[in-house]
Amino acid sequence: MLNIEPTKVTSWGTAALLGEGPSWHQDSDRLYWVDIKGQQLHWLDLPTGTHHFQTVDEPLCWVLPTDGDWLLAGFHRSVELLHPSTFTRKRLFSLQHEPSGNRLNDAKLDRQGRLWFGSMHDQERQSSGNLYRMSEPGIAECVDSGYVVSNGPAVNKSGDCLYHSCSSSRVIFRFCLDDKGNLSDKQPFIRFSGNMGFPDGMTIDSEGGLWVAQWGGGGICRFDVQGKLERRIAMPVPYITSLAFGGENLSRLFVTSASLPLSAAQRKAMPTAGCLFELDCGFSGVAEVSFALPDMYQPD
């Protein structure tokens, strides 16, 4: 394994409590991310390098691109459409059967545009979290359960494998994924040791490598297709939450972080904790698929 100190790390934005879910939106040249606990949507306009944010009225857990002007958004216990200019919302569905102490956490689209998202116990004490698949708009199916903190769905480059982590157990699972969106053969793929922290958000590079954020581990790791730890890049703050490739040729790696677990003294010593970071990791990403919005779900 190579331990790499990046030559340049740029920080963007203001310190989030729980920065999460970076998502590159090619059509708008924007990198979106959320502050779940701060109830904010953040975005970076890459052509100008300007940062913006908007506060919403409940926890916003993730946003993903659609093929229209709207974002696909996971709120506290619902999946909605969110307009990034007017902040108008249109609910697609609520998760009526989720335990009251749960909230949504982390999501990705697979190569066919299906939505995969997890839920977790907000106080991180009970294994009440689930993994959901939305194959049809407005219909979510629970496909796996038993998570305290579900995290980082990611789909491999060929689209036949889905990764999903139980962060509290420090395990990343690998599932076989067929053309119809069915999962099978769930296997532990990667186990974090104690000094690595906890596996959080994940993304795939163009060579098939799996990049994983280290919550409490102060870095990001790249694993090869066999699950071997290939390299680790140290970050300037300890609580790294997720990562995504963006920009021209998907060659810019963006990394989110959190400040919430830090004491006041630690926050003063690490003022960029909770910011969005950018670094050149020497790899490029895989273009993400946008969610195809049927006419019946187009907002008025």
C-alpha cells in the first residue's frame, strides 16, 4: 500500500456540521453536496469557483442528477424532486414503514438509472437501517436490512456489482447485481481495521478501483477490484464522509467532511473541518447516469 501526501488540497465552502453526498452534475457544471445536520444544500459552480448554499426546513441527506432541471433528493424520510433555483419541492414518496428513529443516508444511481439508497438509526444505536431500490418512480423496495449506519452505495464500472457498507461494523459488502436490479450473493468484501476508522461514502474510478472515505480515519483509501488496499491519501481533517469525481474529464476528486464530532478547541485548531476538499489523485472517474424523470412526475 502506498501512503500518499497530496501536493495540493484545496478547501471550498463553509464548515458543515455533517457534509455528505458530493455529486457531480455535468449539465450545470456544478458539484452539489449536503449538510445533513445543518439542513443545507451546497453547490460549487466550477467555471467561476463560487460556492453557494441554501437552508431547507428538514435534514437533506443527498441529491442526485435527473435528466431535467430538477434534483432527485433524499430528505429525512422521503424522496422528492427539488428545484435548485426556486427550491420548490415535489414529493415522490415517503417511507411510511421506517422506524421513527431512522432517517435516510447516502444514495447512488446504478448504470441503468435505478436509485439505491439506505436508511440508518439517527442516533447510531440500533440496527434498524435498510437498503432500498427504486426501480420505478414512486415505488421503493427494501432489499436488505440490519444496518446501524448504512453507507456509500456504489456500483462497479460494468454495472454487475454493488458495494454497500455497514459502517458501524467496519464492513463493506459486495453484492452481485443483475440486469433487472436483483441483488444476490452478499459477501463481506473489505473490512476496516480499527486504525482505519469507519468506511463511509464510496465511488468508482475509471480503472475499477473503489475509493472509500475514512470516517475518523483522516483519509481516503483506494481498493483494487480484488479488494486489496492499494493506496491511502491523508486528509487534513479526521472525519471524512464521502467523495466524487467531477469536472472536465472527471479528473477532479472532491471530498466532503464533517465538523460535528469535534470539540470547540478542535474546530478552532482545524478550521477547514466540514469543508469540501479538492485534490488531484491521479485517477479519473466514471460518468454517472442521470435519473430519467417520467412525464407523470414532471412538476407543474
